[in-house]
Amino acid sequence: MNKGRLRLGVNIDHIATVRNARGGDHPDPVAGAWAAIQAGADGITAHLREDRRHMRDDDMVRLQTLCASENIPLNMEMAATEEMRDIALGLSPHAICIVPERREERTTEGGLDVAGQHNRLVPLIADLANNGSRVSLFIEAVSHQIEAAAATKAQVVEFHTGAYAYAIDDGDKQKADAILQALKAGAKQAHALGLEVHFGHGLTFENVEPIAAIEEAMELNIGHFLIGEAIFMGLVSAIKEMRDICDEARCS
Ligand code: PXP
């Protein structure tokens, strides 16, 4: 298998988090998306949460307009609810990533239980796909969830890299290596089942290389670290550096 260029999706949720801390319009996540596109982002990712803690409905509309005019895919992350389905059907983003969502969580903790929600997810995925969006499921790299994802007819799985990132943060190399092996095995299994493979959550300059080097990977979605790092080096430089690390990883 030839390691092609990895697509880098930049998640801009936390530009909106900063804006919302003061309730005004600054910094505008859509202006951030535009800067990310200029810096080489291959896609823009944004999570419209039930509680609207970062992106707001009008942000999603403005993002879709920007992405369509720049010919850049918008990846909308959403929970599997009727409200979000209706919004997504109206918005028609290029891609939709279905994620688990609990009100009390700080971020998306853990993957979607696709195996346990087959009957709920199948019609939702069909509606979104028939409306022209590429549907992805955010899951852990666990064999039965990968099989379940393929059975829903979703086109893509995005593997949750949070546990891998936290193990590295904790200095637990053995655990990080074991999770990395599971992510690699999951990528092979998903690819063999015809699913496109993405990764995301908790990725940083320090931990991204082994993930970016996974043969089957087609796309990474990275947000919090890039937006945080933008405080120190600027968003454009942070994205360019991440792009360089990913490109180098594909050559090894
Ligand atoms: N991918 C998915 C499906 C996510 O839910 C998130 C977090 O919103 C990310 C990627 C990006 O994670 P992070 O902000 O930790 O880079």
C-alpha cells in the first residue's frame, strides 16, 4: 500500500470557545477557518454540540459558505440526534462525523457504541448519505465496533486517539505503544472492510508522527492543540508545522 498524502482537518471549535467566553463576536471561528485554509488545512472540522458551547448554528452556516467558496470540505461533528440530523440535512456539509455526546463531558470522551446502536444509526446514516454527505463514525479501535461500523454502511471510521495521547502525557510508554498497536490493527481491519480510515483527538506535535505514519490513514482531525499553540506561534505557523510533521511521517 502506497502512503499517500495525509489530509489535515483543522478543528476550529476552540476559537469559538474563546469567543464565547466573552459572549461577543471575537475571535470569529470563521475567520480562523479562513486562516487555517490559507495555512494549508485540507478541511475544516467543527462540532455543533447540543449545548452550543463552542460552535453556534450561524457559525455552521457561515463555515459551509466559506468552505464551499474555497472548495474545501467542511466536516461537521454531531451527535446522533434528530435535531442534529435536521440541521445537517439543511446544511449539507461535505462530511459528517457522528460522535457520542454527553452534556457533562469536557470533550468527546471515548468512541461511539456503534454495535449497540445499529438500528438507530443505520437510518440516520442513510438519510445523511442520501443528502450527499460522507458519513464517518468516531469509534475506538475495537474489532467488534469496526465490524459494526461497516455494517451501518458508513463510508469512514475515525479512530479516537485520546487514550493514546493521554498515555503519552502520563509518560506511560508501554500503554501508549499497546494502544498504538491496537490503532494500527484497527486501521488494517477497517481498510479491509472497505472503510476509509481517519484519526483524531489529543494529537500534538509530539505524538502525531506514529499516527500519521499509519499506512491506511487518510485524514487526521486536530483542534485543541493547534488552537492552543496558536497563542505562542500563530495559527498559520502551527498548522504549517503540523503539516510538515505529517508529510515527513508519510515518507518514513
Ligand atoms: N475528531 C473528533 C471526532 C473529535 O470529536 C475531536 C474533538 O472535538 C477531534 C477530532 C479533535 O480533537 P482535539 O481537539 O483534541 O485535537
